[in-house]
Amino acid sequence: MSEPRSNRAGLFEEVAVIQGKPSDQVSIHRDPDDLWDDARVIVNIGPTHPAMHGALRMVAKLNGETIEKSYCEFGYTHRAKEKLGENRTYHNFIVYTDRLNYCSALINNVTYAMAVEKLMGIEVPTRCTWIRMVCCELARVIDHLICVGINAVDLGAFSFFLYGFHQREEAYTLIEKLCGARLTTSYTRIGGLMHDAPEGWEKEVKDWVKRTRKVIDEMDSLLTGNRIWHQRTKGVGVFNREQCLQYSWSGPNARAAGIDRDLRRDQPVMFYKDVEFDVPVAQNGDVFDRYSVRLEEIRQSLNIIAQCCDKVKPGPVWAEDKRIRIPDKEVVHNTMEGLIHHFKFFMTGFDVPAGEAYTTFEAANGELGFYIVSKGGPRAHRMRIRGPSVWHFQGLTPMCQGSKVADMVAALGSINIIAGELDR
Amino acid sequence: MAKDGSSGFLTTRLDAFINWGRKNAMWPLPFGTSCCGIEMMATLCSDYDMARFGAEAVRFSPRQADLLIVAGIINAKMAPVLRNVYDQMSDPKWVMSFGACASSGGIFNVYSVTQGIDTVIPVDVYVPGCPPAPEGVLHALLRLQDRVARGDTLAQKREAALKRAHQTMRG
Amino acid sequence: MNGGWFLEKWGSAWNEQVEKFKARFGADCEEVRMPGAYPTDVPILYVKKARIVEALQFLKSEPGFEYDFLADLTATDEEVEPRFEIVYNLRSITRHWRIRVKCRCAESESVPTAIPVWPAANWAEREVWDMYGVKFEGHPDLRRILMDERWEGHPLRKDYPLKGYQLFPTPMSAHPELLQD
């Protein structure tokens, strides 16, 4: 199943059945004027095609339904976030990180905050870290729900998508309670959080985890054993271990191909070493494996959320560092010094010492990295964002060589390309 | 013929009836490019359910749609594509500019981003927010429906002007 | 910046690696910046442009290094000649450690492509060309990637204005010639 299913081979097998011979002895006499041999057509798929999520474009040379050769293009939602990173202060840039991978904006917020904190050498308090971990895993669940849901919609399984989306709406209600926004959260600050989680939030999250576990089991039983789903996904869009390494794939897509790497486990960031979770790994690297890895990861993330909610204790959420501490509103409204501090903080920003760091974290899609070069001053000299989607999308062309257009749609849905972090 | 150029009681009633039909059966073309596209999906999905307002028949072909929902950022590379899609839609057509990026460029006042899609295509209704909450989108849809019922949208005004011009030419 | 857990965990391994690397490349390894002495999280190896591909291949395949994952490829604009620095962030899937390789490049020069070592470098190099205007020798398809192909200027250069708009009347066309056998 894993080798490319070329049109030509299928034709010979069909004729073999008709002629009653083994397929290597079949001879097909073609009329030289027959268009069949030369029925190649160049098709432009996207950037507004419904199957090309967001605004991606593929130009493919088709032989019948088979993609013989193709190339991909992107940049249709380029928003110059890297240039903005050099023109905005470190504090102002937080809002732009939301719009990277907008399905899991909280992870981007947290990673960016970690990157700047690493440059400044700031340690955040325990409660802040635990809440950040809950946020990350909440965002990961949402991202995976969208990915598997949309992938299923692309292949015609609409009700599966509705189950996931309802649960996602409930998660958004939780995030709304946390920071007032659904999608673009901007919840973290450098060295802290926008504000503490509301009272009783942890308990609500735990209730949500319980409900979601049931829904995930339901979704699992709805689709995973479905024979049509198997036929549409198994052996489709195969990208093996070597190819994954060559094309710098990371995250669930690489784990589906047998690369047992998860930065949460392998790099000791935050308190991930204090919680128990498994890293699901599959071997085939096809659409089905990516789907099942994501589904299993949702379960693991729910476990992590439940553990974090148990461990989070009341306490401060801000690092005690005068440089980055946003003054409390009470101080700002009542004292002159507070007002000046507030004004200086938001107008000029704080200085980050010179240096450079490449900070990574396991985002929902893979290795999300911020490579920040600072030359001192309130603005970065270089703000490079390594979005995993760029590298995944690059693998689509070799992956789809020789497959059908419909399989390309399945493969594209399964690698979860997010236009925001693809184009930046 | 009446003073304002409209032609009599019967056709006015007929127009109102047609507008009523148009208003309650909008077929959107979701032109979702970025973050707003996700919120648009949420609006179309079961929890908010745009079908309650007669706008659930999503069509990805511009020939079959009459409401273009531009959800997300349009940059210099995308703007001509958007114009192409708009030109392919058949009249009367309406445009909803969904979110801050599409309406004004939002927080992205940079080299690549078109500062508002109204520099490329005419827009009937703007939805503020980054991204707008689904309730906001439904509100915008209802306001657009009101305007369609009154015949107060750009496409309908264009249509009426054309009709008047034809009548004048016929004498 | 303090070295953090990176330095505690891999400090000794890095020292060995840097010694071996220096011994192999001699004067072509222009400069080494180690965490602790320089505010960086991982060691930075500056390699001369002519031997950059060899250095990357060495880091990828040599036992004891095994940097088999190209985490990132980008550039920075330093505004003084040599103007650009091409940055390769490497990571080892097997050993978990990370390192950074840089190579300096003047505005008029070009850099050899890293595609033979990492096919993944293809789009990243196109992006560097698009954003900085650094050419890569031997790149099979050096077109603009994020911006429209008719775009003028390279936006991430420091002298490019933040708001330098350009608008085009027609969509970008396809390239059938890329699909020839």
C-alpha cells in the first residue's frame, strides 16, 4: 500500500483481469493518436481552494488523477511578523505571537515569553509555570481537535468534526474566563501572566477534562475502526523516518513516522519532568498514524492538565524583577511614580541585555522556535520565528509524488498546515 | 411611473418579495485565510449555527455564492486573487469584511498587508474584532440582511441604477 | 544571560566537540563563541563561506557530533560589511544537543547551498534570498517564496522601510516550466 499507486500500473491490472492473463504478460495496443498517453494537464489548486487550508497553493501536473510532479507555494498571508519583531518592543510583540499558530495561540505566547526570559535570565514563580503548562496543554488539545476534525471533514466525515468542535467551544469558554479572548489570547507577559487565573478555574478545567475524555472516546469509536476511514488513510501520504529527518519534520508528524522525540520530555522546560505522560509513537508515517498519534496525544494532554490542576497552589504569578514588572493599576492611578513607570514601560519598553538565544518548545505542530538576537535596547535586532509548518509543508511535494489528488487532500489535512505560522 | 423612478405598485411589491428571498437565503463563500477563518468555522458550526439565519449553504465556487466573507488578512500577493474571485461572483453580491485585518489591516501596518480590503473590492458590512466573536458575526449578518431587505446595499443600488438607466434609454 | 541547563548538561561535550572541530577546520573556523564567555545559549561556530557545506556535513555525520536535524536556517543583517550572517541552528535527534553555525557573507557575495546536506534547506534558503537578497550558489530553484515574484527589494534588510507597500493588478502566475521532466 505504501508505494506510489501509479495510474499506469492500475491500468495494466485492469486489462489483465479482462484478458485473463498475469499482469506482466498483458500487452496494450495503443493508437498513437490516442490522447491517453499524453493526457497530462497542469492544474492549479489554491490559493482559495477549499481543500487548501488557509491560503496554500499547489501547481500539479496530473496524469488523469495522479500527481506526476508538483510544486507548492505559500506566502498568501504573509504579515511580516519578523520585521515587526525588529520594530516593536518586546512587550508589544506578544500580540503578534498569537497570530502565528492561531489554533494554539497560548503555546506561542508561552514560548515567546520563555525566549525573552531566557535572554534576561528571569525565573518565573511556580504558580505561573503551572498555569502556563495548563494553558499549553489546553491549546494543544484544541489544536489537535481542529486538525483531526478538519482532516475528517476533508475526507467526508462531518459528524466527527462536530463532536470535536463542541468540546473545543467549551475549552474556549475556559480560555475566555482566563483572559477574555477566545482565539488570540495574549495571556502571558514577559516574566508573568496577564493576571492570575480566576478563582475556581482549576476545578472547572478538571470538569472539562472529565467530559472531554468521554468525548474523545466517543470520537475514537466513531472513526478509528471505520473501514472507509481505513481505506482512505492507511498507506496514504506516507513519509518515512529518513524523509522526516531530511525535511526537518518534528512533532506529531515525525512521531507518526517513528521518531520518538518530544521536546517536552527531552528538554527540561517548565515542570514537565514532574508530571507523568507518555509520548505516543507510530511507525508507518501515513495519514492514519498521524491521526491516531494526535488522538492519543489529546488523551495524554488531558492527563497532564489534570495533574497540573492538582499541583497548582496559590501564590504570586509575577517574577520579582523591577525591569519587567508591569505596575499594578492601583499604583498607576494613585501615585505619580506609578504613572511614570507605567508610561515608560509601555512607551519605551524595557531593555534586554545583548545576546542571542534559540528557544524551542514542543508546540502542537512540532518544534516552535524563537531565535532572538538582542543588541541591547528595547527592540530585538533579529526576531526569527521557526514555525514547524514551513518544514512540514515543504515535505508535501515529495510526499504526494505519484499519489492521487484526493490522497493529497488527505495528506495535507493530516500534517496540519497553519497559514499563520507558515507565512508569519 | 412614480416620482422616484420606480415603476408602480406591482413591481415594488415584487422587488420587496425578491429582496425578502435574497435576505433569507444567502450563500456564503468563505474566503478564510488566517485566524478569522477559524472563528468563521466556529460560526458555521453547531454551537453558533449560521443556518438559523439562512446562510449555511457554504459554496466554495464564486459562481454559486452571493455573500463573500473575507475572513482574515489580505496581502499584496493575495489581493489580486481576491479581486478575481469577487469579479467571478454573479450579481447581486455582498461582501462581509470579517475582522480587523480585512477591514483595516489591523495591527499589521506593514509592507505586505493591504490596509483594508475596501481598497480592492467594495464592502457592505464590516465586523470589528481580532478575531470577531461568533456573536459579532451573526450580528453583522443580521444587519446585512436588514440592508438587503431595504435594497440598501451596493449591489442592489447598482442594480437599481442600471434598471433606471435602461428605462431612460427606452424612453 | 546565564547558560542555564543547556550549559550544565552539555558543557563538557561542547568543549570536546569544539576542540575537534577546530583541529579539523583550522583557520577556516574563524571564531568560536562559547556560552559563559559570550551571552549565547549554545556555542556559535563561525566558519568561512568556502567550507560551510563541508562543516555542516562534518557536524551531521561525524561520530560524537551527530547533528542530524536542521532546526532552522536563517540570516541576520549586521549593517556593516560583511553584512549578512547566515545562521544554521542544528539539533541532534539522537543526542538532544544543539549548536549554532554561522557564516559571514558580504552584500555582493553568495553562499554555497546546503541542499546536498539537508534537502530541507531548500525553502529556508529561498526565504533568505527573498528577505535578505543573499544568493545561494547551486540552488536549483532560487525564486521568491513569501513575497510576490514581482516584488522589489528585500524586506528584512535593515534599510527596507516597515511600510514599503507594493500592489499588483494580477495574481502571480504559475510556472509550468518547473513541471517539465
